[in-house]
Amino acid sequence: VWGRLDVLVNNAGISRVIPHNDLAAATPDVWQQLHEVNVVAPFRLVAEAQSALREAASRGRPGCVVNVSSHAGVRPKGASIPYAATKAALNHVTRLLALSLAPDIRVNAVAPGLVDTPLTAEWTQAQQLWRERSPMRRAASPADIAQAVSFLVA
């Protein structure tokens, strides 16, 4: 049925590759840009969608939000410290929203590690680490992430 919103997937995000020991390169502008896109935007989208998602609950099924975070928000790793910090913040925002919006709206996150996309194609060192250390011996694919999101939406 058109004109309703049952699910919101916050998948947009940005990163900057900055070695963790290059503190000077993590400028205030980098911090601000990553924070706006990776933390503030998902929160604002949920805030704007809240009433429509609550209407889903009135039809017998909770509205659903899935935020796409990162393994970097859980473990001390990632393309840069500002990136990892924004994903950690998104994880906490997800938990807070889950408590605040329940039971009408379910809020979850997926936190993949390296995903094989055009953005990460040239991250040869990270690709090699995933081939050597991850249980699947490869980076995740976008289809892998979509499958996890689909599971949470169902």
C-alpha cells in the first residue's frame, strides 16, 4: 500500500582513511563531516519518520528501523578514529532509540566488518587482513549485509 512507511534503513555513511596514529590529519572538519552524516542524519531521519512508523504499529506490526553501523564502532579498528567514533556513537544512539521508541518501533543495527564495495576496492591492506583472519576468508558482500537487514525487518 502506498502512502505509508513501515521500515527505515539508515544505510548512508561516509568514511575517511586516516592512520590512527596521524592525529593531526583527523581535523575538526573531518570529525564534523563524519559526525553529521554517520550520527546526526540517521537520528534526524528517525525523528522525521517516527509518526509514520508508529502508524505501522496501529496496523498490527511494529515499525522498524535498521541502522547500518560498523565493526569499527565495536572494536578499536576502522578506517580512522573519527569514523570508528561515529559508528560507536551510532550504536549507542540505536540502543537509546530502541528503548525510547519501543514497543511501537523496533530499532536495531547491523555492524559489518569490511564490505567489498567500490569504496573499499583499493583498501588492499584491509582486504588482505580479511582474507587471512576472518572466518569466511573474505570481506562481506553488499548482499550479505542486505540479508542481515532483511532478517531484522521481517
